[in-house]
Amino acid sequence: MNINLESIFKNLLAGARLDIESAVALYQQAALLDLARAANFARFLHCPEQRVTYLVDRNINYTNVCNTDCSFCGFYRPDSKHPEAYVISREELTQKIEEALQIGATRILLQGGHNDQLSYDYYLDLVSWIHDNFPIELNAFSPSEIKQMHLVSGKSYQEILSELQQAGLAGLPGGGAEILDDDVRKRVSPKKILASEWIEIMEVAHGLSLTTSATMVIGFGETLEQRLNHLTRLRDAQDRSRSKGLRGFGTFISWTLQHNENTSMGRSRHAAGYGAGAIEYLRHVAIGRLFLDNITHHQASWPTLGTDIAQVALHFGCDDIGSTMLEENVVSQAGAPTKHCWSMSPEALRGCIRDAGFAAAQRNSAFDILQVFE
């Protein structure tokens, strides 16, 4: 490939949109610090303040029963008869939400497996109960969970999301995207939602003004072209939503695949070929900022590679460091190095931000600033 990297950077600085061929060239050939400078330039065009945002929330998994058997997941149990299977009780859910409220959380992030034993009414009742009993925003159910509701109810995505919104749902998390390329998905999660379905559900959510995030996991042995297929799907979906005057995706979050002996992928003879290191992650974060020129906020991931790398990512185009989480069960059980430190206090997150050279600002899911800490 004979592509002039200098001309790519000049075109980017002039406001040109990055194409797939040029993005592959940057992945393969650009110096790491050149990528950082270009991504930071793009970041400050979108977010000119010398500050980094964070969110105070709690991540709660309402069930670990799942029928999709993803090869990279160590969290799920295959059926409700498994001795470690659970569906969270209202009592435990109350305790978890009250603990979150005590530290000033503004959001609950509720996600779980695809449990065939749960009816559609279960989800509606759960959302309504949380909304009626706790003064906190609820973001819940990734697109793959919305498809599960479609399968058990026969309702359309529009009907499901509208009814959940009426019950109190404020937004959808971006989970289940992994790599939005069906060749990759058929290899690592053949029972899971197709790439086109994930995008379709998110665009329905955009039409209802639900907050959403776009996510990506690298390290499945995918090609650079397949990574760019994913980014292209996100960019095109965002273009369509923005052309209708909609908010679209509020943020883009990427992280690296975690796979230990708890996952079938981690136990396979090809395990050494999966995953991605810190340098590859930083290159990817920078490319994501440059390619996704229509998504304002980009988030660094501290649970997978640790806070040190997350701080570096703040100089590779990211303007947000994510949330306190309080608990994390899915990535940690797949082998994340921070599995014994899955919670960050608001004070600790602010310290990470300050140590990276920025002012810290607490936000909500819509990226409204709640408080700035100079």
C-alpha cells in the first residue's frame, strides 16, 4: 500500500472524513505519537474544555442465565437449573440501588443474559418498579436483550422500546456489539444478534430520544478491515440519526477482549492469538476518534487495561473516563486484570483525571455537566 501518511494527516486537519483505506494505513504505519496528536486535535474540536468527564453509577446484572453461549463469556450459566444460576431478587436489587444512591449515583446500568424463563412482562415490571421506587435514572438492556424480548413477546422493536420508555427506561447501553462484522460474530458468538439487528435496534432507540452508547471490543482475531467495517456501521448509523435531527450515540467506548480459562475461547488452543495489548488499544482509540467524526464523546476504559492506560488514552482522543461502576461481573469473569478492583470511588476517578492533567467534571448519561472540580 503506497499511501502518503502526511497527506492523510493534512486532510484530517482540513476537515476531511477518514476513509477505510487511509484508516488501515494509519493503523499499520503511523507513528504512535503522531496518531495521538491527530486524535487530540479532533478531540478538542469536539470538546474544547481542558477537562474530562465521569459518571457515578452502578452496574447491576439481573440474571446470569443465557442461551447464546458466547465463546468469550465466563459470566453466563446455560440454564436456570445450573447451581450457580440466578435471577436477582427485589430485596437484593433494593440493597444495590440504595448503596449506589448513598455515594451519589445518578444512574443504574442494568444488564443480563438472555434468559428464556423471563417473560416480557418481567422486564416491563422491573423497569416500572425501579422507576417508581428510586430517584435514579435507569439505563438498561443492550440490543441483544431487546431482541430476546422480541422473541418472547412477538412485539416489534419499536413497540418494546416505546413500552419500556413509558415504564421509565431512559437509555440503552451499547453492550453486545463486540465486532459488528457477521463473519467475526459467526465465529465467536453464532447465536447472538446480527450486526444489522444491533444497528437497527439502536436507531429505533435514537428515534425515541433514548440515550445510547456505541461500543467495540477488539482482539477476536479480526482483521483491520473488519474493525473498520464496525466503525463504518457506527458512523453511517450516526449520520442517519443526525440527519433526522436526533442525538444518536452519545459516546463511543472500546476495550480489549479479556479471555482466561473461564471462557471457552480462553481454553482453546488458539487462545494466545486473542486479545490486544496497551499499544494496540491506544492506536485503536486514536483511530476511533479520527474515524467517528460524528460522535462527540469518546470514553477511555479503565476496567480492562487499568487506570494507567486509561489516563494515557485521555491523550489519544478520549474526553471521558467512564463510571464508578461499583461492581462488574462480565468482563471481570472473562479475565480482566482489574477483576479485584472493579469499583472506583468518585474521588478516585477524579484523582485519575487530575493526575492525567485535566479538570474533572461529573456528568449524567446525556453528558450534561453536573459539577466541575477544578
